[in-house]
Amino acid sequence: MFNRLNQALLRYIDRKRRVPRIEAVESTRDGFTVTWQAHTDQPSETAHHVWGDIRRVAAILVPGLLGGDECLLVDVDGSVLQLTVEVAGFEAFIEEGAKRLNGWRPVTEWRLTLAAASPGHVVDVYG
């Protein structure tokens, strides 16, 4: 699903609003809650997921000021969540996911691979 993902595709996803921009993610032992706002004139929405709902997680480097910023694409029961470093709870989500999901690649391993990559490169994290 994420193997050939690139920046052009991310721009398309943003334009089509197929991946809502997440405002916050709160991680717990049994799952996580995401908060997002689909449109600026509407109130924020929330949804709770259990860790077992996650099918796949991929990290991608999106263009930023210093070469790029991390972005996680999380496949949750067929829907894709886009978590960027600006999202409140981003680091806690990564730490808790590594504890709760058997097969989650070590954080230092995938982050080193991602840091050495060019923007648009995808690194599998889980699944």
C-alpha cells in the first residue's frame, strides 16, 4: 500500500481530504484516541481505536526546513491516519505502539533509515 508513496501522492491525498490532518493523538494501554478537524468551520471530531486495529504503519519523510519532517501513515482498519511531528502526542504514540504491537521495528532503526533517505522515501515501521 505504501511502497511507492511519494510527495505528489501526499499532496493529492491532502487536496482530496482522504487523509484528515490529525490535531492530537492520545495513547493508552488499550488503544489510542485521535482528534481531527475535517473543515475549519466545523468542530473537532474524535475516534478511539484499539492497538489491534492497526494493520500497518509506514514512516515517510516530507519536505521541511531541514531536509524533511517525519510523518507516520497508519492503516487502521482500512482508513489511513496521517500523523506528523506537529501532532500533540506524536512521540507518545510511537513509544506506546512499540510496546503494544509485536513486530513494530525498533524506533532507532527505522528513524536512522528515514533520516538517511530523501523526502518521499517510505520506511515500513509495522505490518
